Amino acid sequence: MGQIVTAKFSIGDIVRHRVFPFRGVIFDVDPQFDNTEEWYQAIPAELRPRKDQPFYHLLAENAESEYVAYVSEQNLTIDRSGVPLRHPQIAEFFNTTSDGHYEPRQRICN
């Protein structure tokens, strides 16, 4: 049986990348790496994270653009800037609270 992993961050947390200048809000969590080997190998070896840790799906943004990012837990830290995110998809996933936090929207599935 595999080791039980507890994610450090939660859906709705605003995080910042430790190496690259972008931040975002978490909208999904994988308990361990769940992307393609091609994607993984495209990361420079000296920056390549371990696969045996949580990976987070982010609605991410940098100074120039907004996009979706897939980031390992070791490369994230909580963003304490208090600056609102501008990503255009935030309203699809979250309600923004009066104190600037993001609460996941209820999703109806068939």
C-alpha cells in the first residue's frame, strides 16, 4: 500500500511559484504527479520536481498573461500580497468573498 500524502494547500488558496514570477488560485489537486511523461521531461533536469508529492492545478497569471498551470507542492508558497487575481476564469470556479478569499462554486453534475 502506498504512503498517504496530505496536501499542504487547498482549493481556493492563492499561491506563488518559488522560482518563476507567477501566482494563482488552486482549483484542483492531484495527490501525486498525474500529467504526461513528455510534459515532465520538458522541465529542465535541475528544476524537475519529484513526482511523489501533490501537484496543483492553478488559474495562474504573470505580468503579461493568464493561463492554467500545473505545479508541484515543493515549488509553491502562500501568496500574502493581498492583491486580487485578474484571471478571467475565476468566476467559473469560485465565488469571491468580501475579504478577498476564493470559495469553490457548487457544481451540479449529471
